[in-house]
Amino acid sequence: MKRLFLSLMAVCLIAPGPVFADTPTEQIQETLRQVKTIVNGSASGSEADRRELLKQALMPRFDWVDMAKQALGRHWHSVPDRQYEFVAAFAEFLGNSYVGQIGSYKDEKVLFMRERIDNNLAQVETKIVPSTGAPTAVNYRLRHTQGEWKIYDVVVEDISIVANYRSQFSRILTTGSFDELLKRLREKKSDAGS
């Protein structure tokens, strides 16, 4: 699980920069450079300022509505009046979790292996290579929307983030309420953001 979590943090290294890039890989590479600048301390300011810069860079790269909808699965339609409340909690939870851990990726290398595009869908296959240890396969699934490629899922060593959260959320909702799920996300968000 620790390896999965560390690999998922690599998602944070692919934030949107200026939309000069045309392909999914080019957009990821451009935003990787932007985030590395922040992580490596070229951006001045306090740690809180740096975290805010990272959040501003990272959050727009993802299609949070689609990710939240997929993660909630069959339960999405059972809460039509609260879907956007869930999207906000889910995005804040994941964003804070990853921004809080990004510093550990200072010495990691990202190798871009292959890009596949099929109409408005794409997959960018990468390997995260640590200074010691085995590389980790991280594949980004993207959708072209409003002139840019947005991530709607990340697959780490053949494990989908969306499928992983869908399984966890389904277990919670089988025995608990939607309010309980939101409460757990918000509590974890608070823990990650501190």
C-alpha cells in the first residue's frame, strides 16, 4: 500500500502549465517542469505559500467531476442533489494528500514511455524511477476537453485510482450513509492539509 501511495503522489507532478502543448505527453512534461520548479525551492515564500502554489498548479490538471463520478460508481445517481458537494470533497481530499507528499519526489525521474491517442481519449505511459529501488509504472488516462488534456484516471502498477476508491467508497456506503462518506473525506483532507 505504501508503494501504491508513493506512486499515486506522482500524479501531482503533472500539473497544468500554460497550455502551449498540443499532445497529452507535452502537457504533462510542461507541467512537470513547473511543479519541479516549485518543489525544488525556486519559488520563494513559506511552506504554506509553496503548498498553495502546488495546489494552484495541480488541481486544474484533473477532470474532478468525471473522477468523482467514477469513484462513487453506482451510488452517483442516488445523490443527484449532492454530487457537486462530493466532487469538491473528493478533489480537496486528493489534492491535499498529494501536495502534502510531493517533496519526496525531488530526486525521482519520470520516463515517458509511450502515448496512445484515440479520438478524445489518451493514455500516457510513464515510469517513475527512484534514486534507489525499482521503477514504478504509472499510466495516465486523459480526455481532451475544452482545449486541453485532463486526467480522469491514473493506473499505478495495474491498479486504477478510480477503481480503488470506488471499492473503498462502496464498502463505506454499504454499511453507512453518504454523510458519513463525506465526513471521512473531510477528516482525511484536514489530516493531509496540516
